[in-house]
Amino acid sequence: MIACHECDLLQREVPLPRGGIVRCRRCGAEQYRSHPHSFERMLAFTLGAIALFAMANAFPIVGLKLEGQVIETTLFHTVRTLYNEDMKSLAALVFATTILMPALELAAMAYLLVPLKLGRAPRHFALVFRALQAVGPWGMVEVLMLGVLVALVKLLHLATVVTGIALWALAALMLLYAAIAATFDPRELWARRSALT
Amino acid sequence: MSRASATAASLGLLVCHACGLLSRAAPHAHDAYCPRCGARVHWRKPNSISRTWALLIAAMVLYIPANVLPMMYTGSLFGFQSDTIMSGVVFFWKTGSWYLALIIFFASITVPMLKMIALVVLLVSVQRRSRWQPVQRTQLYRVVEFVGRWSMLDVYVVAVIVALVQLQALATITPGPGAIAFAGVVVLTMFAAMSFDPRLIWDPMGEEDGRAPA
């Protein structure tokens, strides 16, 4: 039996055809879905996202070209500027939602998925799983992406805008985050975990 | 249970929010932990209504400075200027980027306001134990949860602009107090939406015809 997390209705668990999705009979909330190879997909998207995340943080996002001089900023530099402007709370918020939380999310995913793939049970599985659930809503890479674009248009009248490598990495990362969210399958994770003990 | 609409709570079962496992509650237990993942499980989120009200009212109060105080100060050779959210929208509209004006207007002004109105509707209807349109109200809650994050847009815009323009002598741009208030609104409404328990919408449904909750 399962209970809907949005209306608490008890319902029987049914086996699903490939790509099927179970919704609550009463309120329509998604209960679970069956993705073919959901585990492998989660793993692939996570590893891809880690590479892109590293790029998005290592390279400059955008730059301004002015009198032959190019001024660029990275994500972390943005946070540091806010901090130096005496906007410490804002700096902390931007840091948390665009760097820390997305990093923790990817780290937790990899920590759960990679050992399971190798047939080992990661230590503190439950703790990391809960941390992953808690961190999820606070990673806002896709919003940041849109914010950078809006900022670019705003600056267009000041100077020539140069897009950096990190901007493209960020755009791809946004897609991978969406893919991770769509394939995230807690039932599969727990099934693999309990199969090991 | 004619329509087999038993809820987990009515049968003494608790559902874990983190991993989805159903577990049987110990009798008279107030807090319990999920036997599989160890997360705290509740019948309903604790003090859901009062917590949501508290966070929501705080967000409403902050919404005023967020819209009135400047998000950004711009100083250049040509003078000093302060921008609120609305003046940013007007700027984009006038310079022909009407689509950006719409995005910012939607993400920064409409979404927070609609979100707060929606939470008030949900809270009031739950407190009155209303049985009006539970499916739509649950959908409303889902939308509120989903769109909340997009209001961070303006905060990021300010952050990126400040970081880029700081680096040169062309102009100085500094973030204003409105940006902090605005970020506060977004974070508080996100917490408010998280502390609201949508199962409360459905609880009055089990009390049909004076029957015991079944």
C-alpha cells in the first residue's frame, strides 16, 4: 500500500508498464512513475551535471567589453562583490542558492548512486537521502540563468557584452537539472539499497 | 468507507515525507521516525496553519519595502539614480524589451502577490474546514510550490549587474535595501509554502454525514 503525500489517501500499489505514471485517484498528485533504466539515467545525468557544474563555476559567466578592455565575472566573484558591498545576507543567499545547494545536491546524488552502481551500499544512506530531499528546493540554477540573461540585456546599452563559457555550461546544467528532477526515482534507490542487505 | 476513501491517518498509518514508506504509528505517539530512512514523520505537519500564517504575514510586511525601496543605486557621470522593481519594468518597457518587462513584472510583482493571496485562500478555507473544490485547491498549492523560486530572478539580476559594473570606472552600481527585503519575501513565502500541509485540505472530506473520520 502507499499513501498519497498530498491528500493522505491510501491506495494499492500497482505494477506499471514502461514509462507509466501513477497518479493519486483522489487529488491527482503524482505518486511514482516507471522510467526504463531510471537508475542509469539518474547516474548519467548526475555525472554530466557535475562536469558542467565545475565548468560553470570555474569560467567567467559574462563580461563587458569597454574600450578594448574585457571585464569578466565568475559566479563566485559575484558573491564576493555583494559581500564587499556590505550586502552579506544577500551574498549568503546567492551563494547558497546558486553554488552551495546545487553542489550539495549533486554530491549527494553521486554519493548514493555510484556505490549502488558498483554493488555496494553507501554508508549513512538514509541520512544522505534525507539531506538530498531537504536541499532540493533551494538550488535555483535555472532562475540564475534567466537572471543572467536579463542582466545582460540591461547592460547592453552600457557596453558590449561578452558571453562566457560558464553561461553555456549553466544553460546545459539547467537542462540536466530538469532531467535529474524528472528521472529522480526514490523507489528505485530504496529498492537497490534494500536488495544489498 | 463506501468509496474506499480511507486515509493513511484514519488507519493509524504514517507516511514518510522523505522516502514515502508507510509505517504503523505507535499508540499515542506524538513524534515518530520513519523506520526506513529515519526522517521524522507526523500525522500532519506540526502546527502547519499557525506556522504558515506567521511566515506569510512576515512576507506580506516585507513585500511593502521590497517594492518601495530601491533595489539598486546607479551613480555615473550623468547623475544618480535609484531603481525599484517597478522602475526596472518601466525601463525595459520603454526601451522596447517588452518581453523582459513582462518576465520581470510577472516574476517579481505578480508571482509573489498571487502566491501570498493563494496561501491566504488555502489557509482560510482549511481553517473553515471547507469542502469546496479540494482538487482545485490542491492544484493551487502545487502551483504555489512550483513557481515560488522564480521570484529570485530580480535578486540575481542585481547581483550580476553589481558584480560586472563594480569592476570599472564607468559607473558605480550598488545594491539597495529593497533587494534584501525582496529576497526576504521570496525565502519567507517558500518556507510558508513548505510548512503548509495540503493533506489538511482533504481532512474535512472524511467527515461526511456525521460519520467518524473514516
